[in-house]
Amino acid sequence: MVRPGLTRLFREQLGTTPARYIESIRFDIAKSLLVQRHTATQAASLAGVPSSGPSSSQQKGCEQARLREEWSS
């Protein structure tokens, strides 16, 4: 089977593309790692999430704390 056909079948069965499915799994893993007190950089790296570019460490810290609180409840 060729790639377009496989992607079509995947979408029909799971309602998403293979790339978005993998991205969703990676973000779920990263969320879990953040709740376990990993830094955002560690969680993204361990989950295989691509870097989103530079940002201030203070902003990252505030966001991490908010997300941990939100996801742990």
C-alpha cells in the first residue's frame, strides 16, 4: 500500500492523521512528565516534542507551575 492510501485508512479508522496521532501521544507523555516535576525542557526532550524556540526562563517557570496545577487535578 502506498503512503496516501495508508494515511487515508488511518484517518478513517482513528479520525486523525498519523503525524497528529504521534504528536498527541508525545504531548500526553510531556504532560505526565511535567506533573512528575520535570522541567518543560526535560519533559519535551524525553517525550520527543520538538523545540518551540527560545523564551525567558521566568516565563517558562510560571507556565510550568500553572500547567502542573491544572493537569494534576
